[in-house]
Amino acid sequence: MSNQLTNDNIMAALGGVKDPEIGRDLVSLGMVKNVTIDGSVVDLTVELTTPACPLKATIESDIGDALSSLGASLVRVDWASNVKRTFGGPAAAWPAVRSPASRTSCASDRARAASASRR
């Protein structure tokens, strides 16, 4: 079954994984990065917008379910965040934060930031 593990198939499967807060999928939100495949092992980064979201476990479980259905025997998710701040002025991106200690975040902040930047 691991022959179904291609970048295209993985991205299609992850297109069915929705952020539990806002109901949009991780792929269309631009949250999936750095997908690598080694046999039946898949490594990927999910880039979120805040370093603290209680729904990280739900997202990780949904990713695992989606990719195991393609034949992945192991899915390793690296969590990163790309925080945007707006303090009365235009949005400014903070550098991406990558830390095993803060491997969580919520996509709803990304949607709010995108909405605010369009105003």
C-alpha cells in the first residue's frame, strides 16, 4: 500500500484534514510544509500561527488517520508557528518559531490575520 505515498496523494489526503476551529483544510490554509517520504514513513511540518493551541492533538490525530489510509506506517509531525502581529499598524510577520516545547498552534489566528490584512 505504500505505493500510494506520493507527495500529490499526501497533499490530497491532507486536503481532507480540517482545522477544528474554523472548518477549513490544512492545505488550503497553507499550513503543510516540508513533506518527505521514506518508504512508509512520512515526515511533515505543520506551520501554525500561534505557539499555544489546545487542538494540536486533534489535528495530529486527523493527519495520522488520513495518511495511514494511504499506507503510512509512521507519521511524524513537526510543529512550527509563524506568528503575525498587528499593533495598530500593518501586519508584520515574526520569524517562524520552531521549538519542540511549543509545538502547537491554531489556524484560526491565521484566518483572522489574513482577514485583517485585507481591510
